[in-house]
Amino acid sequence: MSKKLVAEVIGTFILVFLGSSAIVFMADAIGLIGISFAFGLGVVAAAYGLGAISGAHLNPAVSIGMVTAGRMSVGDFIGYVIAQVIGAILAIIVLWVIAAGNPEWSIATNGLGQTTVGAYGTTGALVFEAVATFLFVTVILGATHSSAPGAMAGLAIGLTLVLIHLAGIQVSGSSVNPARSLAPALFVGGDALAQLWLYIVAPLAGGAAAGALHAAGFTRADA
């Protein structure tokens, strides 16, 4: 289990560090499309590099989906979530150290890639995060099922995250991952911290629902 937890720390670090770095350092150059691919390709990298060890959940919402799908114990879920949060926090700390080297950068003005509610309001962000996470975890459960072509799972999952970001960055920042939102909010504060409940509740609800539907056989090829 310790090996799996280390893999989750590193994998979540990959996702959060590279995706958030794309926002902080490269947003003006690569735009929303580039940021979307940064997060998606981060998942692809972690999935193929570490997936054989821990499954590369990288996300408490994915792990809770595995619990409700009957593919993970509650005890393992707790360990995974702790590892994911640690990986995300370490990623933001490293990002902050790098960003602070630029005298024109400030955490108050430029931030650390935090997620906040967009132009469509709290309800819009809440619904998007829940629905997008439900779809994301449904894809993950299907792509990693024993009947699926395993070699393509990482790519399918990563590209789904790209699509989710392309669809919803302007709505909610497209977190679909409580650890990814928690880490920068702890350091940035303000709206990111005040709205953090949304980025915990909605993804966990969406992930749990996806797992329950999978367990019931509605999204399983072998059911």
C-alpha cells in the first residue's frame, strides 16, 4: 500500500504542477486550449508512468467512484485522498517558489492556478462540476474495466479531461478534482477558499454517482 500511496503523491504532483504551471506561466501564450491540454496530458503522463502501481487516481472524486463501484475499500480511499492532497500541496509549493523568482509576480494578482466560480454563477459552477465529474469518472471506470482495451485507458482518460476543460473553464475553472482545488486555495485564500466547498462537494457527488451506476451494471459491458 505504501508503494501505491507514493505513486499517488507523485502522480497528483504531476497533474497539479504541470497544469497549474501552464496557467501561471503560460496562460497568455497558450490560452484556454493550451491549458486544457496541459491538464489532460498531465493525466496521460501519470497514467502511463504510475498507473500500473496505484491506478493513477490522482483525484479524490475518482477514488470515491472506485469505492461506490466496489473496486476500492474505504480504508484505501482514505489513504489515497491523503496522498493526493499531499501531492497537490507539494506541487503548489514548488510552483510558488518558482513564481516568486519573478519580481513582477504576486500571489494576490497572479495567483497559483486556483479555481473560482465563473460568469455563470455558483449554481452553474456547481452543476458543471457535478455533471462533468460524473462523466469523467464514468469514462475512467469503463476505460479501466477488465473488458476494455487497457493500453488505451490513459489516453482516453486524459483526452476526456481535455474535453472537460475545453467545455467548462469559463464556468468553474474545470476542476473536477477536490485536491487540485484545495491546494492553491489554502495559499491564495479569498474567493478560492470561500468557494472551496463547491469544488469538494460537487466532484465527490458526481464521482460517487458514477461509481454507483457502474456497480449497478448500467455502465458495465459485462453486466
